[in-house]
Amino acid sequence: MRFVLPAALALVATSVAQEFKLSDVVRRTLQNQPQLAEDSMDLDRSRHQIDLLRRKVILPKFEVEAGFGPAPGFRYEVTPLANGGRDSSRRYEWWPLGPAFQMEVNVQQPLNVGRLRAGMRAARAGVRVASAELDARRASVVKDALTYLFGFQYATRMRRMLDEAATKIDSVESSLQEKLDNDDEDASQTDLFQIRIGRYELDKSLQEAKLGQDRARQGLAFSLGLSSPDSLRLVDSLLQPLPELPAIDSMILGMSHPDLRRLAAGLEAKKALVDVQRASLGPDLGVVAQFQYRKAWVANRDRQNKDVLITDPINNVGGALGIGAVWHLNFWSQLGEVRKAELEWLQLRRKEVYARKGLETLLRDAWLRYRTLGERQAAAQKGKDAAEAWLKSVAIQVDLDPSLGKELIGPYKTLLDFQNKYWDAVHERNKAALDVLQAMGALLESPVLGGPYRD
């Protein structure tokens, strides 16, 4: 019984949901997002190609053949000749039979070092291509997760703001209803209907905010690899503006987009493949070796013949060692393959001319939208501050004359409107910051998001 209570307490402690902050969301997404585990297999396959190429060039042909079977016997027949000599002949006999063993070893080692080096360059460049593609995929997945995070924070912020507004509207409605019940001249049925209409719109906004929370929670739980959305707990559940991004000029100078790295590695891979095709125009040189051994055991095989110059027709030991060459003389076909590889390389070179400029254009476009949303956010902040000042001034008048309570409705509604505009601008600008960092190729490196995040 003494051990039951500590075990139960440990179980409760482990069942408490983990709380995540923004950096935790990024790290856990990189570790647990299911699609990334699948995409990483492409990089593993590219790395395996290097090992496979190394293994293929070391004795690509090393074959050992062995067999067992029956060996026939044979006997000698001696025929006297007219001149007094003898003629000996040999004839196979199916009995007695005996066991026979045969083994043959064939070895080949290529000597085309140039082709091997070009192939290794292509394989290593292929690994860099796959690595750049995985980096782009990782950035895209993290961006999706952070988009869900900002959406959840925005919906939570809106829901809290609307809950506070609902409480205040209910208080005003209750006060107005009480005045109507007491036949107060300062209260009218029209004002009460307007408040109830406004409450309907508020309830509708609350339902939309709750729907946004639930949808964002579902997407974020999937990105984090959580078994249930209910286990998601955030340290910062309310939306806040991200730190300001650096100036556009410094971002262009520091641009390291995965597509640029993928293009550079792809160019190297294509150039190496051109060298491989050119090397195939020459002969394939290699060291070849062969060894043969054959032995049969048949009882009394040499009983009738003692002549050592007569060899056993089955037993054999032999081999060969030398340099071999295979030359494919269909040059027209091989030249076509060389030309095809060159055209693919040149086509990629054409893309290199405009690739960086195009990515810079996309970065500038994302930055312009980010800057515009910053101006909208600043304008909404000014409007919100003005609405707060208006509400405070009216509240002071209401404190002096409580009969003016209904005058708070207009300023408060205006404040809610500008709060909504402000947090909507913050939400959109945070998402625009992700677009800028992704276009720069620094989504996983920028300290704005708590980076860098490396494996």
C-alpha cells in the first residue's frame, strides 16, 4: 500500500499536458511532424547512393561457382600391334562411379578512375540537392505550424476581448431593463432593442472565435505530433506582435534560399553526369582473374595404367590473370547521350541567370506587404488609443451623471471595432513576417522566431 500512492502521483504528474512556447512549437514540429519523417527518406536514399557507388566499384564481379556430381570411371584397353608394339586406348565406364568436385572463381576490378570520380561528384551533389529540398520542406512545415499557432493566439485574444465585452453589455442591458421597469424617463425600449441586437452580433463573433480556436488547435496538434488536441497547452496563448525584421537591404545580402543551394548542387551534379557520359566513350579497362579447380575420386581409376604421361581427363587446375578492355563502338548512340547530358546542364545554367533575381523579387514583394501591414497596424493602434481616450472621457461624465450610461455604448463599440482591427493587423503581419523569412531562406535561422534551429 505504501507504493500505491507514489505510483499514482507519478502517473498524474506524467499525464499533465506539456506547455509549449513558440520555440518549443518549432523544435517539436521539426522532430515529430509525420510528413518530415517521410521526406527525410529522400535524403537517406541519396546518402545511400554514395555508399552504393563505393561498394559497386570494389570488385563489382566476384563470383565463386562450385558443384558436386558423379564422375564416370574408365578403363584402358591394350591392343597388340603387328610390329610388336602395343596400342593403349581409354574408354569411359559407367561403373564404378565416384564423386567429383568443381570450383571456378571469376574476379573483375574496373580501372576507370575518371568515371568513378565523376560519379562520386554527382552522387555528393545529389545529397546536397536532397538536403536543400528537405530544408525547404522543413521551413514550409514550420511555417504551417506557426500559422496555426498565430491563428490560435488570435482567436484566443478575440475570445477574451469579446467575453469582456459581453459581460459589460449584459451589465448595461440589466441596468437599462431595471430603469424601464421603474418607468425611468432616461430609458427607452429602442435603446434596449439596440443593445440586444448588438449582443446577437457579439455572440456571432464569439462563435467564430471559438471555431477558429478549435480549427487552429487541430492543425497545431497534428504538426506537433500530439495524440489529442486536448493535450495542447501554450505558454503564450494570446497573440503578440513579433519583433521587427531587419531592413530589406540586409535581408537581401543575407539571403540563403534553399532553391539557390539546390540549383548550385544541381548544376554540379549535371556537370558531373556530363563527365560520366564523356568517359563512357573510351574503353572500359579492368583487371580480370580466373581460377578453376576440378577433381574426381573413382576407385581403381589407374589400376590398369601406370603411365604418368597419361593425364586424368577430369582433374584440372588452371587460371588466368590479366588486364581486359571492353570498348563499345556504337559512338553515335553514346554521343547522343553526351549531348543530352550537356543540354540538361545548359538548361539549368539558363535558370541560374534569373534564379537569384527572381527570388529577390519575391523577397521584396513579401517585404512590401509586411511593411504595409506594419503601417496598418500603427494606424489601428492610433485609432484604438483614440477610442480608449473617448471611452474614458465619456465614463467620467457618466460618473458625474449616471443617467448618461447609455452614452457609453457608442464609444465602447468603437473601441471594440478598433481593437479588432488592431489585432487583425497584428495577426496578418505576423504571418507576413513568416512569408518574408521563408522568401529569405532564414525561417529556421532567424532570432525573430527564437532560432537558429539546427539538427
